[in-house]
Amino acid sequence: MSQKKRRRRRRRNSNALMVLVVVLLIVVVAAVGVLTAAIKRHTPSDTRMDLNTYYGLEKEDDVALVLQNTVSETKGKWIDGRVYLDYDTVSNVLGGRFYWEADSSQMLYTTPNEILAIAPESTAYTVNGENKDEGYKIIRQTEDKIYLALDFIQKYMKITSTVTESPNKAVIRYEWGSEKVVKAKEDTVLRYRGGIKSDILTDVAKGTELTLIEELDNWSQVATADGFNGYVAKEDLEAPTEKEVAYEGSYQEDFTSLTRDHKINLAWHQVTSEDANAGLAQTLENITGINVISPTWFSVTGAEGTISSLASADYVNLAHEKGLEVWGLIDNFNKDVSTLDTLSNRTSREHLIQKLIEEAKRVGLDGINVDFETLTQEEAPHFIQFIRELSISCRKNNLVLSIDNPVPQFTSFYNRKEQGIVADYVIIMGYDEHTDGTESAGSVASLPFVEEGIQQTLKEVPKNKIINGVPFYTRLWFTDKAGTVTSEIMGMDQASKIVTEMGMEMYWNKEVSQNYAELSTDNGLYQMWLEDEQSLDAKMQLIQKYELGGVAEWKLGFERADVWNTISQYLQ
């Protein structure tokens, strides 16, 4: 072999070796990259989240509000060394009894027996004309918001708070009862999100008790006592347990009640003239078992708080002779009078209450039944303040205060919880499921509709304070060929007569627990979901099942005599 050939072979071997080295280097670098990436991917982040960012603090006087383990988007204010909360948070989130009276530019607070009036930027407030001074400004007012001192509202609400600086935050608890808690098995960290790469919010020492918010596959969302809400690896936590958390503050609610120690059987009596009062004796002839009658005597007639009255002392005396209490009803049915204008003004509310109490005393009433219907969300806070103030006068004059409410669906803003505290009875108008104006024919009060109303009300009101209203009326529905729906209200006897005369087919509908009747004609379809002894029996079983405070019936004159035995047997 020539020397030239040997040199070419050595060059080829050398080139092959270099390629091999390069390939090996690439493999090694790739392996190191993969290993580094794997290590990095599985290495927990030790980055700490900026707490001002976490709490959304942008201004020097901002205070983060941690409300029942949740960081609120709304911020409090740090003014003169004190924390102030905005009025909407106090009233709508914490459920405070504070009420801003826009007309007089005062904050009102209603106790069982008196009303506190607090002017903005003042250290003092009045209670029934007497001045008291706190030594700090209770109410602060900006261009667009009203703020209340946290120190002051804690004296008048069942809440507790912990305030810290750097960052500024107030941790507030306002709900009490059972909650799930977990303890840390070892020293660990709380992260902003569930995952080891998420930023750290705070350290969690072994044995620390945390409130459990939600369990995920590998992480648990928890809250700390000092105002952090984040995630801890489940492997670092013990199994959840239940814990009762009780309020240990100084505030005590002392709302006495005139709730009776027996079941209420209330019948509403529609009275449209003074002459109609004289018909009470005849009205009561075939009635047994009722212990309260509520005549529709009062109506708001002016936004300044004037009322009309059909109240009669003779009526009350006769009812008392029959062993009945009389709870006079007041309504807001006058379409020419603004409920908002009437109830949003303190002078108007006071005048309305004064006239009601005067009439109650004049005829010897045992109670007041408030039937303000079709309230709007705007009117609702003023209505509740009216109820608070009326409750003071009723309490002082030994008058039972009851309030009529539609079923809770779509009307949560009626604040039944507050009604159940300050009033004696909350009455569910367990009917009008389908009324004029609804798109299709249907039951006035199907059993599922009634039960849902009871269940929802029980979430806010004690069962012994709940009275469920039942209908004595039925609607005859007619749907014409064009799909237009109309209806006519009728009592039990008239409804039964219509079924017979028209030859309607009738059967018991298990889904609604009512007798259903229908007749198809060339002109359209007639339908009735009848209220009778059978349907009322089913409704009374619910009242017994949920151990409610009683029943109310709308209205006298629509019933058959037999229904009273059906009702009474469930109220023993």
C-alpha cells in the first residue's frame, strides 16, 4: 500500500472519530438539558408573591378586607389609625343593621328598643334624643362612598376582626357554626395556586390549623387565620375534621318575640268597606279551628305616610268573644303612591307607624300584618328599615308583628333573615305560582312549589316563626287557538260546579298533588288545577313535616266548610 493511500485512510479514521465525538457531545448536552429540565420541572418554586399585589393594595390608605376567608375586591380605608368599611360591605355582605338615611344624611342603627342616629364626620351620635360620644369619627363620607369605623360596628354586630399592618388588612369573621378544618403534618408553604411552581404566600408550621375550602386531586384550598387563602399539597395535610366555631364577642342580640307557644291558624278576611265589618258574625258561622283573623283594614294613601283605615272596635270585640286574635293588615296596593318615596324617608315612616299604632290602640288590635307586595330591589332596604322601626313600636305596645312574603324564588332581597330576627312571624304566600300574565296555564300552588318555598325560607328564618299561606281559590284557565292565555279566579264550590257543568275530565295529578281538570273545545282548552280538601291535606302535611309555626289562608269566603277539619288536624 502506498504512503498516499495510508494517509487518506488515517484522515478518514480521524474524521469518523471527530464525528463520533461531536455526536457524543450532542447526546451528552441533550441529556444534560433533559435532566436539567426535569430537575427544574420538579423543583418547587421558592418565589414569594408580593403581598400588596396579592391583596390588591394600590393606595397608601387601602386596607385589604378578608371576609370569612375570602379576599374581597372591595377595600377598606385606613384613616387616623382606624379601619373603616364601606357601607355596602357592612349592610350587604356582613348583614349589618346599619341603614343610610339619604334624605337626612344620617346613618341609622335600630336596636330592639331604640334608634341610633349618626352624622358623618362626627364623634357623637344620638339615642332617642340623648347624645353619646365615641371619641373618634364613626362615619366618614367621601364623594361616592360612606364608611363606618370597624371599632364601632363590632359593638353592634356579631363579628370579630383582626387588624394588621404591612400590609394593611382586616380579617373579619361574620358567619358562625360548623366548618371543615385540616392540620399541617409538617412545615410547609401556602401557594397562590395549586402547583409547586406557583408563588408562595406564606409559611405554614407543623400543626397549624387551617380552614378547608375545597379538596382537589393533589392540592387543598385552605385559609389561614391571619388572612391568606391559597393551596397546600394534600400530602402535607392531615385528614379533614368538623369543628364548631362559636362567636365569642361582646355583642348580644336581644330581640324579644311575641311568637305564640301554639300553632297559628290565620285566616285573611278581605274587608273593602266599613259596612263589611258588620258581616263578621255571619262569616265566622261555619268556621272552626282558626285562632287569628286578619282583616284588610289599612292601606298607605300618601308618600308622607298617611293611611286609610276601616278598623272597627266592634269587630275586634266580637272576634275576641269568639276566641280570636285580630291582626290588622296594611298594604301598599295604592298605585298612585310610591312605596320607595314613602319608605325611604324617616319622617314618612314615623308618621305611618304612628298612625298604625294609634289605630291599633283605638280598636284593641292584637297584631299588625304587613302586606307590602311587588317590592323592588331598590325598595327592599327601605322596607326592612321600616320593619325594624315598626317592630320597636309593636314591641312596646305588645302587638304581634307578621310580614307577608312571596316565595323566595327571585326575591332574596326581601331579607327574610332580618325579618325573622326583628319580627314575630314571617308568612310565606305559598301561592300565585301561575297568575295573570304568565305565559302558560298552570297551578296556583303545586306541592313542589310550596315545598321549595318552605325549604328556602327555613334557611333564613326559625321554623317556629314561619307561617305558610295556602290558597282557597282556583283559576279556570282558557287557552284559545291562537295561544292566548286568560284566567278567572273562583272559590272551591264554584270551581267544582264548573267541572260538573262543563263536563270536564278530572283526575288526581301526583306531580302537583292536586285534582286536575280539562276540557278541549273547538275554541280552545279549558284547564283547572283545583284547590280542595285533598290538595290542602297535602299542603298541611308539609307544615307538619317541617314543624312550622302555623298556616294562613287566603281568603275567607272561597273555602268549603269541610276544609277546616282538614286543616285543624295538622295543628294539634
